[in-house]
Amino acid sequence: MADFDIVIVNWNAGNKLFECLDSIRGSNVDSSFCLVKCIIVDNASRDGSLENIKDMGLPIELIVNTENKGFGFASNQGAKDGHSQYILFLNPDVRLFPDSLSKSVSFMESPDNKQIGVLGIQMVDENGTVHHNVARFPSPKSLFYQMFGLDRLWPKRFPPHFMTDWNYTESRVIDQVPGAFFLVRRSLFKDLNGFDERFFMYFEDLDFAYRARMGGWVNYYLSNVKAFHHGGGTTNQVRALRLFYMLRSRVYYVAKHFGFYHALWIVIASLVIEIWVRLGWSLINWSGRNFLETLQAYILYIKELPALMKKIKE
């Protein structure tokens, strides 16, 4: 019997965490697999989201951090607390369907799928619309033209980060598995030393998927298994911080996989080109809130740059 642990990183998820756990309970009824632990790592939430989750009939283990350690750090914390064959990293704004777990684990257990290291499934919204959330591995070149918005203007010539040009009802090998449902073999997770904790938020799952691919493993999208994903999650509460963390993690990613000078060009382009594209887009859409949040994010980014550049040069 295959066994696995679920790791959920919680930060002010509110009632979504309870709904997520309730869906796990509803999905954990198949005798072909064993859920050993449901590990919740709380990053200093203040919304009371942990209050109603103790008596749910699940093997819950709770780790409470006194400060927000970031997604990569907290995910590694949770993974170290378990020993099962598989680890499912699950966002608290995801709700599973009754067969989400059984079909996913059964697929990974098939002898034909031994080289699949990371598995993602189809995500749908409340209307059943499929999320186009599978992404390509970015390169300095693709990041550069995305800063201009060329991927939006001419997607056929400049492929966007998220793949919108194929049928999401087809299962296939992909680059990046969506991080909301990220099922990984523990042996692979150990071999890669987990997530890179320099990515406080964003790019940590992309970086892991890239390292898995470079190590000869396959990342796979399984279309006939579904889960509901609210989307945006709790980071919608702090959109300026969300953009800041994305900008910072992007620099780490490029420096790590393409070198310091490529990362330097990404930084320069983000300040000379991208900021004005983003601000201009806010004005075109008459979004004063988005304009201010973009400014706030870039102010944080500029303040962080001296320390950031020092770290990536080491």
C-alpha cells in the first residue's frame, strides 16, 4: 500500500483551510493508499484559521512558526516531519474531489511511471473552468520580452509563461507542475534537498521542477484528475508584497540557473522597462489601486537591491 504525507503551508487562509481539510477527509476513503500525516505549517497567522481544525478525523500535525518564514522554508519544515513515500504539497485554497488522492497516487505507483518525479493535476474554478496554469521554464530571453508585454500582444511569436496553446484535457509531460497541488516522490525531494529557501515566495516550485528535469526526472500533468482551486490565495491580501516577492525571486532564479550577468540585465530591464509598462497598464485600465501597489512593490524592490545583488554574486 502506497503511503504519503500532505504538507499545507498556512498563512491567514481563514475558512479556506478548514474547507481544504474537510475535502481531504472526503477524499481519504480509498483503501489502496494510506495518508500517514497531514502536516500544517502555520507561518504566524493572526486570523484564527487554526481554531477549528483539530477534531476533523485526520492525522493532523501542527507546526506553528512565530514569524512568517516563507513558503519554501515552511514546506521543508513540513516535509522533514514525515517519512512517507510521497509528499503532497497542497495550498489551503484547494478543495479536493473524492478521487483526487486515490487516482494521483495510483498513477505514480504504476510501473510505467517510475521516471515521473513530480505530478500535477487539473485545477478548476467554481464554474468548472479549467485553469491554464501549466508553465514553461523561463529563460532570460523569455523574461525580457515578457517585461515588454510582447507575450500578450503576439503570443504566437513570443510564447507566454503560462501555456495557453494546448488542450488541458490531455495528459502530458510538462515543464512546471502547478504548485497548488504538487505531488513529489520523497526520494527525489531528499536528493534535491527540498525547496531552495532563498525563494521566500514564488519560483521555489519552478526551481524544484527545473532541477528535477535536469536530474533526468519527468514532471507530468494528469488531466483526468481534478481539484478545485480558488486561485490567488491569501496573497491577494498583500498584492504589493506579492509583486515584490515575485521580482526578487525572479532575480534569484536567473542568477542560480543562468549566472550573475544575466540576472543583472534582468534587474536593469525591470527598472528601465518593466516598471513603466506595469504603471502604464494600470493607467490604461484606470486602476489607481494597482498603480499604487506597483509603486509600493518597486520601492521595496529598489531598497532590497543592494543586499540582493550581494547575495547572488557570492
